[in-house]
Amino acid sequence: MPPKVAYISSEFALSDDLPTYAGGLGILAADLLYQAAESQFPLCGISVFFHEGFFQQKVDPEGKQEHFYDRIDPLKAGLVDTGQSVKIPLTDHEITLKIWRKDVSPTNQPNNQSTSPLYLLDADIPENTPEDRKFTDRLYERVWAPHLIDDLVLGVGSVRAARKLELPIEVWHINDDHGTFNIMERLREYLEKGLSFPEAREKVKSETIFTTHTPVAGAESKFNREEISFTLNALFEGLDVNPEEIWDLGKREWDGEEVFSLTVFAMRHARAINSVSRKHLEVSRELWKFIGDLPLTYVTNAVYAPRWTAKEITKLANPKGLTGSENSEYSKPERFVGKLLEAETSKIREGKLRAKKSAAETLAHLAYDKRRFDPKALVLAWARRFTEYKQPALLVSDLGRLVKILVSSDRPVYLLMSGKAHPEDPQGQGFVKQVIDASRDPRLEGHLIYFPNYSLSLAKELFAAADVWLNTPLIGWEASGTSGMKAVFNCGLNASSRDGWWVEGFQPETDEQPANGWAIDHPDAETVYSLIETEIVPTFYDRREDWLRMVKEALKSCGPRFNTPRMLEDYRKLYQV
């Protein structure tokens, strides 16, 4: 089925063999693509083939983060050369972009009954100069100004690739503002066809959906006049529009100067704009009210559960191990959750223990100090980007207190941590060292384990291992988050700041129902330590039936909502195709 919707994203986290992603943005994009394939929905992805992807992390003997890049093998990553290429303009010359294709199949359909294509744009070809070939080397390596070229490749290249491949695209979904030049390229096309500027803007707006991810003022992509004016002139040269008009549609005041915001420009050219959680919608309305009336709504992020659920948990819902079309019913979240809820609590406990044992074997080889956790013990996990607002060092800020929580002969607890800091973020790298230094403290007796080089496969093992998924961002800084949703599908519980998706997901205890996890209203060290000591540990060890009731309640309350079939259906209503 030819794609009618093009999903434009700077990241797609499909596999460890194709690490063209930095975090949640790419995981969300990939999960949507998997779901489109399973649902046979006419959607394709378009992105950039960054040959070295995002950086790989290693840790030196002193506990300091180092970074390096591996060259991606396109054949190993499953890329196919389409034999097509397009040219895009830079300020004073053109570059050529080769078009690769990767077909994405649902994880429960090993025989590829249905696929969704991902097209990747590549400047590293002989037709380009050595300098131009480097434009598609690395994802997010540089400071903001050079990102302009990356955004041009994605935005302008995505339109021209779709035209070259004769894709019948009716709706362009711009996932975050790195794809905003897609809008400008379509404006240029309509102007070239003779439409007036207002007419061209209306046509483009009727075709565009924009997803905003930032919850923080000024965190969008923005450029000063010197950085972007030559690009605007090159794109609209010879057409009946003054580049100053383009500038005015994206300008905003920031830090005492006038800048061009890709988010502002995109929002002014979209018929629907969605935030990524209900809480994020409230934040976005306040954040962007200076633009004027905007068609803001929200589509809460979700996960493609078959991709993230441990096989030991999957077997609880699909005990016969059916695959392909026979398994299609079991892979649907409602059916999957329903089967788990029908299971005896003892079966859920046994399935989770088997998943933890399997993960313990794998993770022992991946740990920084090759340490192993006891799968029968309570396992807490914290894994995400090491950056200030996510508070990665919060859990190790008082080692004396942490020792009392983790090290106990009759109620042992393990804390598993993983995550990278950007190469240009020395503070984040300091957090990595702080966690590693803490893990070496002999008082902890190996109960804090750090896993370097966080990846998709490592994440899946951590979801299988975790009884509790910890998330401690500063409130107001988390647009959505999805890792906690994956924990739910692995029969884990969440203990998270009341922010992002957890505002919708958390359910407190009432007379009629148990809680489905824990909400942290003040994510400081004392609050989190106290929660673990007084609620999480006693419930796990002393009230096992209560714990399992909470696990079932989490599945019942979150499973049917925070899944990609629901998310794709929400987007389908916006697409109207």
C-alpha cells in the first residue's frame, strides 16, 4: 500500500545496528513505524542516514566517560539502495543525497506479511565534496549553528525524496522542529507553481501536522539572522516572496535578541499541533501563547509493546508460543493485558522471576564491573540520559542512606543505573562519574550497578529486570517519557515524578482499587529515599499479594491506554486519510 502519510523525524531507533537516535524522540518514531506496519496503515518514515549515528560510550578505569563512533554497515542494518538521489541547495552550491530504504516489519510477524518503509538520506557519496560528505556523519554532534545543514538535509531532502520516489503523500507529519524546512520546501513548490504567498501558506498548512516535544521555553531550534539569512535567500531565490516575510513568520525574542525559531515557523503552518501528553498540552499553551491562536491538542506518547516485552512475560499471555498471524490477537495490548489479568498471581510472580533470571545472566556481561544482581531480590532501575533536569545523581547523593536501603541480609535491594551524557555536556559526564564512583563504594557491596553504553537491547534487559522503574525529573521538565510504559508491560511498577505521561497514568489507592505505582510530588533525595524505605521495600517483601495486585492494576489501568494502537488511532484522526 503506497504511503499517504510521511513522518519526518531526525531520529528513528529501530535497532542497535542502526543507531541513528539519541533518545526518546527516536524510540517514539520507531514504535509508531512498527505499529503502522502491523496495522497496515499507509505511513512511511523519512530521516537521515547518519553513518556514525549517535556516539557510543565507554568508561575508563577512573570512571570517566569516553565517547567514540562506529561506522554503520548499511547491509547489516538492512538498508537497501533505491538507486535514486536528489539535490538540495545550500547557500552557494548544491549537494546530492542518496536515498536508502529500510522495510520495517512487526515483531510478531517474522515472515514480513506487512511492512512500513523508512527512507534515509545520505550525503556521503562521491558526487559531493569531502566536506559536504561529512554532513551526514554524526547525529547531534555539533553546536546549534551547524545543525542548520542537518535540518536542511532532513527538511528539504524529505520533500524532494518523496517526489523522486513518486510517493502519494497527502499529509506531512513533522516530528519536532528539525524537519521544519520540509514546510519551507513545500512553500517553495507552491510559489513556483504560481500560487500567491498567502495561498501557498494555506495549502501547506492543510497538509501539515506538527508534534512539539519541548516543555521548556527557548529549548527549540533557533538561529540568528547571520546563521539563517543566506539559507532563506537560497531557498526562495527568484520567487514572489520577500525572505523578510519568511523571517517574520519564525521570529521571536529570546535572551535579548531576535531569533528565527523553527518551532514558531512550523506552528504557524500546521493545521494541527499536538503536545505529547495532557500535562504537556497545558505547558505548551502557556509556552506558545505569544504566537496567538493555535490548533493545539495532545496525543500522549505510547510504546509498541511486542518490541519491549520480555519473552518470559509474553509466554504468560501466549503459552503456546504462537507466531505470525496466529499470534496477532495475543500481540494486541487489550488481548495481551486481558490474558495476563486472567493469570493467577503466582503465575505472574513466576514469569517475572524467570524474566529477571534471564536478564541477570545477560546483564552480568554488560555491567561496568561485571557484577551480578540476585534476581530474587527487589530490583530498582533508573536508566535515561544523564542531564541535569533528570537528576541522575539524586539517588547517590547520600551514600550512607543508600547503603541502609540497599544492603540488608533479609531484604536486599539492587539499584541498576544506565545512561549517557552528551560529549559536550561536562556536567552530565560528571554525573556519570559520580554514579560510577558510588558503585565502587565497598559499603554498597555491589548493590549499585552501572551499565555503560545504554542501548535498545540493554534497555530491554533492564525492563525485564526491574521490579520498580524509577524516574526522578524535575517537575515541569518532562514532556511525556515512555520508559515507564515499557516497565508496565514487563510486570514492573513505576515510582516517578508526577510529570509527563505519569500524570495520566498514575492511579492512587482507593477503597475500590489498589494503587498502580507511586507518584513523587517532590523529587528530592529525602522524598525518594523515604519512599523506597517505607513503602516500596516493605510492600515487596512483607506484602507480596498486595504487590502483585498493584502489578495487575498497573497492567489493567495503563496497558490498554499507553500503547501504539491507541496512539496511531489518535494520529489517524488528525491525519484524516
